[in-house]
Amino acid sequence: MKIIFVRHGHPDYKKDCLTERGHPQAEAAAERLKDEKVDKIFSSTCGRAYETAQHIAAHHNMDITQLEFMREIDWGIRGSDDFVHPWDCADEWVLHGNSVVNSDWRNTPEYKDKTFLENYDKVLNGFDKWVEAFGLQREGDYYRITKENDDTIMMVSHGGSSSAVLSHILNVPFPFVCQTIRPYFTAITVVSFYGKIGELTAPKLELVNDARHTEGLDKENSFGK
């Protein structure tokens, strides 16, 4: 089984849609992926992800299934209107010499009292239930293969929710993903699961944060905040 993660194009966050800059990015990703064997296309229920997925789905003449659990994560502080971005936290850790591979990162001041943790766990639990239907059952740090599945699945979502999934399936701290993998707009990340029925398996990274298809469209392709 292969999962192709695609981040949405440049967004208007207030209107939750793609901008004039975002649609060409999404179409460039669609052109790049048009020859990929795709069995199913999913997106989060956010408009910017769904509009990006529409560009891709049009090239495959396929429907899109929307998934609530892959919506972007709320990064707020509980009981406050303040906004704390997890990538900023990771940057601060590096600047001060703190380890982004801290296994106890959940209990650090940067993350402990944030609404982020509740939403982070919602993404992980939703993802594990979702992949069960495709024959991957979470067991400890890995996945038990319960049935054969050679499908290639497209997942169009967000920088935060996809990074949460990657930290979960790769068993690495979320701040590490924030520091090392900052998905560009419409960046593509590919993971594959191999093995026989009954075996435990872990994902293999085939491609990470690749947005070469947007070259020439933008002077820069920021991961956005």
C-alpha cells in the first residue's frame, strides 16, 4: 500500500479556499501526478485542501472522499486567543540548543497546555482507524498487515495534520518533523507499507516534501504560517 500526501496550495485562510497563486500550484501538482496509478483520492474537509484535490481528481476522473480527522490542527493556547505556531517552537528549541528529538516533548511548556495536543491525538486516532480498512492495524509502534492491499491512495491535507501523521507512523517526536520537514505548498510526500499478511510493518519513505512541480510559478514556495 502506498500513501501519497499532498499539501494544499497557497490559501486564503480566512475564506478557506485557494488563492490565484494557489490554483496554478494545485494544477502543477495534478499534472505531475496525472500518470500515477491512483485507486482512491481523499482530502480533509477544509476548502483549501478539497479545492487542491479537485485539480488532481480531474486528471483521474475520480471522486474525492473527505475526511474530517485530517482537518488542520488548532494551534491555540487553551483559554486564550493567543496563537503559538509549532514550527516557531521548533525553531526556538534549535536556537537555544534544545533537542527536537526530546521523547517527552508533549510535557514541555511549548506544547503541554495547547489545544494542539487534543487535535494532534484526534488526527492520529482517526488515521489509525482509517488505515485499518486498508489492512493496516496499529500494534505498538508498527502496523500489523491484516490483508493484501496494493492500492495507491492520495491524501490531500495540511502542513500540520500531515506532519502529525508522519511523526506518528515514523515514531519520531513532532518537533523533529516540524524542524526537518516543513511541507511546501502542494509538496508531495510518499510512504509505502510492504509485507505479508500477519507480519508487522513500518512505512518506507519514498519521497519527502517535493515541490519541484511549482518551480517557475513562484519566487518562493513558503510552507506558510
